[in-house]
Amino acid sequence: MKAPSLTTKEWLLLLPLIAVSYGFTVAQKHFVPQGLRPFTFVTVVLALLLTFFALTKPARPMDKAKGLALIVGGFALCLILTMHVIIRFDPSYKNVIVLGVAVFGPYLAAWIYRAVAPSRQQ
């Protein structure tokens, strides 16, 4: 397996998107009803990942999704383990949703991007 590689431009775009996603996750408890939070989280993260693909315009979005899934999923796993397991010890189903979206979200966004965006000539 090849290690995921992102260009400097992609890293500079990905880091703020991760920060916005985390900020939304923390802030949504103030304005989104409890039952809708998983759906709004999935929608916002998917929109952010689609923005990433639209701005970077990868020729092979599924290959880029593999690297993104590893990077974003690893980041989410470290954050969950640190904040919700080690510090607070409050594991819940919400952590599984966050990790699932972090790992499978890039694949779904790449699939949507590939279906919607015009194909690039190689």
C-alpha cells in the first residue's frame, strides 16, 4: 500500500476544514436538536469534503479518498481516544458515528464528486 500523499495546497486546505468540522461538532449542541445531530454532522462533513474535492480537482478522486480516509480517520481516532476515553471516560455511540464519518466520508464524497464533476482527460 502506498502512503497517502497530499500536496502543500491540499494540507493547507484540509487543516481548516478539519477545524471547521470540529468546531461545528462542538457548537451544534447549542442550536441543533439532539435527534438531528448525527444527520447534520454527516451533512456538514460531507459538504466540507466535497468542497475539498471541488477545490483540489483530483484526477483520481478515489485514490485521494484513500489517503484522506487514513488521515482524517486517524485524526478523529486520536481525538476520540484522548478526549472521550482517556480524559473524560465517556465512550458512546456518538464516537462511533464520528469515526465512521471520518473514515467513510471521504469515499462517499469522492464517489459523489466523481459522479457530478466532469471527467478530466488524462
